[in-house]
Amino acid sequence: MSAPRAETGKAVLASVSEADPEDTAYFRARLVEPALILRGVAVALGGGVSRAVPVGGARRAGFLPVPEITTGLAVRDLLSGREGFPSVRLHWSPPGACHTVEWGDRVDHLNDEQRGAAFGYRPEAIIRSVDACRLACGLVTAAGGPRVGVWNLRELARDPRGSDASYRAAGTKAGSLMERQTGIEFRSALAPMPA
């Protein structure tokens, strides 16, 4: 039996034990200080429960993707005033992209490596993510052999949350587009990143 939930708009505060295990594994594999996960807040956004990880130590910023503005406003209200969630704000995105609730330092002006560091990610996790993105965008190719790139959607997506089916659908569509643009065959690699 799960703990009672406090509702605000379309976002629901959930028990931390209800958070998606893949979501937890994602942060555990990347954070310099994985203990921050335990101080996180679980937020139910309809289809699943995502974890909002607070700032602390090397982690100076955080974010949680939300499907729509009204949900984002509700999540912002849930996190505002909580320890580890300073300067909570809603970042509106262009149509077709997820809006995000952000907290801590602003990171929009930072490059990929600096942004990863602000999120408190380990240097090797940042390098893997940036390298995967460069490969997927056709900025680098596989050395020697056929022109084949591996596109790991868990590394490329700003939002690591979602079902494997949605990743496959997104990977197929985006991979096909990248193949046409770059001439590189992209294969979706959905296996979790090793810790």
C-alpha cells in the first residue's frame, strides 16, 4: 500500500519508494553524489512517477520535464520552498518539446560539459553523453569499417524518463532522419548505461 499523496493541480507528490526504478538507476549511474537521490522528491505526473533530485554538493541545478504548462505550474508549486529546490521556475519550451521545471543555478548559457557538471554528473558520464550526441548528430563517424553509428537514446534525450516503447518509436523516427541527413546507419541502443 502506498503512502497518501498530496495533490496540487495535475502533479501529485508521491512516496519516494514509488519512483521509477529506471529513473533511480539513471541518476545513480551519473551523479557524483548518488546519496542525493534519497533526498529527492517523487512526483506523479499521470503515467509514472519521476524523481526530482535536489541540489547539493557538486549538483548546483536540476530539472524535471513536464508534458504541459499547467502540470509544470503544479510541479513548480510542489517543489517551491522545499529544501534542496532553490529558485524553482518553469521553463517554457517551443511547440513539440517538453517544458521543464528547473531549480538551482541557471544553465541555459552553459555548454554541454558545463551543464552536465552543474547537474552534478560524473565527468565520465558527461563525456559518454556528449560523445553519443555528437555521433548521433553526425559530427563524428565510427572509425574504420562501415559507416555505422550507435544511438543510445538514454544518453541523447534530455528527459531520461519514459517507456522503452516511446524510446523505440522516437529512435526509429529520429534515426531514420539522421540516416538520410548523414549517410550513417543509426541503431537504437536501449540498454542501460553501465554504472
